[in-house]
Amino acid sequence: MKNITDHLLHQDESFRDRLTTVDEKGKRKWVYPKKPSGDFTRYRNWFAAILLTFLFAGPFIKINGYPLLLINILERRFVILGNVFWPQDMYIFVLMLLAGVVFIILFTVVYGRLFCGWACPQTIFMEMVFRKIEYLIEGDYMQQKALDKMPWNREKILKKGTKYAVFYAISLLIANTFLAYIIGIEELYKIVTEPVSQHLAGFIAMLIFSGVFYTVFAYFREQICTVVCPYGRLQGVLLDKNSVVITYDEVRGEPRGKMRKNEVRTLGDCIDCMQCVHVCPTGIDIRNGTQLECINCTACIDACDSIMDKIGKPRGLVRYASRNEIEQGRYPDAEKPKRFTARMAAYSVVLLVLLGIIGSFLFTRGMIGVRVMRAQGTLFQKNENGNITNLYNIKIINKSHDALPVQIRLLEPQGKIRLVGDALTVPAEGLADGAFFIELDKSQLTGMKTPVKIGVYNANNELLETAKTSFMGPM
């Protein structure tokens, strides 16, 4: 026990002063991770296959004839699970964003960066698509190193050329998929099949997207996680000793040392084989503890478990565990670690409240949106019968999938509404503009500005929405 305590007290922490992918001169150190294998890798492969299938099939999935997901920023039109949302529904998106942030915080507090290793698009594409292609074409990590050191010859040109050509083809496919989520699969099909001159902006967007994806996965790679993404840096404030992360059990492993044949081992279970380092896609040593570069990809767990199997030691030297669980092994009399802390409960309550509010807004969201404004530059008019009239403009947004005939009625105070032109019919998922006069008797006026309430009804005389505005009159 004394050896373990001494190791913990004198552990070199200088590695935290620099990134593992940058040398002392500030130059990039290319990471060559060894091809991982094992139970967790197999589970991640299946999970990634499901996510990728869903991602690429998403633009083709329709619900009641509408996309599963569409984020058309240009036209300010959004579709989620077949339901159309407009800018007037932005408050729902803000609440969804807040709920997403709280969920990420809660998930990280409890399970660490599990999202990064299992579901993050950067990790999924890098480790489950591009890295596998690299292994297939260039070989494992030692062969890749040798190929990069090799002078440019026929073999190197063929392998590098093939790899980067496949990389760009996949980047182009990814770019088209993401573009389909923005403009819709039908518009994307037109861009692909019709002359470039007819869709120049879309073609340029496609090239930009594909270029960005190619640069990220061919060159920038793990730097996205270690330099760009702020999530790793949030660990310092999100994680505590109850958070479950990928952890090296120094109680079992230390003091580490090589294993020698026919020697009675008095050291820890870690034989310092460096396999956990060789397989890490961000180049860290998990034995140094939790680090911002760690994406919880489980490659080190599989590598260590395979070594433990070979030397006849139990698995789990590197495993999912909280620091308190490791501490328990160090101090047997320590209090049993809590799985659900007060902080977790607080985040859970906030998340449940936000989800409840979002659910209530979604269920009570009106079929239409109405905006009524007095016509600009106009004053009130006095009729021959002494009544006062005001001219108004109305805009109605139809959030449903069917065309909607509407009627406009004055609810408060008593008076008349005269529509300018034909009756209004709002197209499906469209917008309709109209104009109308409100006529009030002088007795209904309460001053220069009288509040009025207008109702919009459908053909079945059902009240769909109300709007309030003011009525101008003489003093």
C-alpha cells in the first residue's frame, strides 16, 4: 500500500501542460493508432453501423409525405418528425437547445464522455469509417509509419492516391447527406442531375461541405477533439469522483514493470506493455488519469483486457469506473461511493422541467400563426353613419399539411369586419396576406387607442387563433 501511495504522490503531472499531439516546438505529431479489437470495439462497430444507417437513410424517410428532419435555414422552414415549424416557433427550439445542454451536462456528470466515444459524428466517421479504410489500404500502424517514411515510389503513390480518392468520395457523400437535411432530398436531386448553371449556389455549397469534411478527416483528424471541441475542457467542471469514466486502476496496476519469465512477480498487474497507448486515437496514456484528450473510445480497455487474458490476470485493469470505486480498493474502510448524487438529482429535475415545458408547448402549439397590424401611413376614417373605421393588414401562417380556408371575426368590442378582396385560404405550410377594415361605433371607443381582439376561424367555425391590436379613433 505504501508503494501505491508513494506512486500517487510523486506522479509526474507535467504531461498536462501540453497536448499529446504537439511536440515541444509546437509542431504536429501525427498519431498512428494500432487497430483495436475486442468486445467493446465490436459493440461500437454495431452501434456505429446503426447510427450511420439512420443518418444516410434519414433524408429519404417521410412521415405523412414530409421529411423526418429538415433544417432549411434559407427558407426559415424546419421539419421535425414530419411536423413543420416556423420562426414563430423559435421559442420551442431555444427550449430544446437548453434541454439538450442540460442533458449533455447530466450525462457527462454521470457517465463522463461516453457520447464522444460512442455517438459523436466526428468519432463515428473518423474511427468507424475513415480509419478503417486507412487500415484496409495502408495496413496497421507500423505499416503506416513505414509507408510515410518511404520515399515516393509506385507503391506509396498508389496507396496514398487510392486512400485520398476514397476519402474525398466519402466526404462528398457525407456533404450531400448533410445538404439534404438542409434543402431537402428533392432539391438535392435537382442539383445533382440538372446542369450546374441552374444550381450554381447549391453546387458551390456542395463543394465547400465536401472540402471541409475531407480536410477534417484526412488531415485535421483528432485535432478536432483535442483543440477545437470545447467539450473536453468542460470535464474539469462537470466530472467528479462519482462520474463513470475510463479509468486505470493504479491500485491493481502499480508499481508497474515488465514481466520476466520464471520470475516471482512482486509488482502490480500492469506489465508496462504500452498497448493501451498504441491503440489510443488521440495518443494519450490512460494510466496518467483522466485527460481532456480522452474521448472514452474504449480501445484501451480492449487492448488491456487482451493482455490480461494472455498473462492470466483478471480483466478490468483499465475499465469504466468512478474514482470513488478505485478509492474503495485503496481504502477498504472508505464509505461506499454514491451512484446518484445531489448534483445529479438537481440536473435531472431541471431536465424534467424543461422537457415538460417543451412537451406542453408542442401539444398546445396552434395550427396557425396570426399577425395583425394597422396599415402603415393610414389614419382612422369617419363614415356617414358616424362610425369609425381602421384599415389592417393580416398575415396568417399555416403550420398544417392541408390548405386552410379561414374567416376573420371581431371578438372584442362589438363591431364589424369587412374583408378586402376574396375570402382567405392559406396554402398548406404556406403564408397568406390579406387586408380588412374594422368598423366601430363611437360608443365602443375608450380613447385614442382602443384594444381590439380578433379571432380566426376555420370552415367548421372552430376558433383557431386570436390576435390583439389597437383601434385608432378621435379624442
